[in-house]
Amino acid sequence: MRDAGLVGVGVVLGWLGSKIWSDPGCQLGLVVFLVATAVMTLGFLLAVVGHGRDPRAGDSDEDDEGDHP
């Protein structure tokens, strides 16, 4: 049943996308939306993954013998 729901969602989104893409004003809005979403996603990922990392500094836990009894 879940597969039928996914197929239905795909058909509806495909139909909606074809209607949006046929209108030049909607084309521009869709492109701006997709570009803005991609830029925000990349900015978020770079902020989360690269936050506070010094590439020259090694792992602070590497070769740390203080943790072992």
C-alpha cells in the first residue's frame, strides 16, 4: 500500500511540475526557489560540518593515554 501512495505522490508532483514549467512566470519562480534552497542547504551543511575545525590541529583524543585505566 505504501508503494501505491508513493506512486500517487509522484504522479501528482509530476503533473504539478509540468503545469508549473509551462508558465514562464512560474519557471522563473521555480528556478529562484531551487537555487535559493540549494544555497541555503550548502551553507547549512558547511556551517554544521566545518564549524570550529582547525585543519592543522590533530584529533585531541588521538594517542591520548589519559582515558585508559
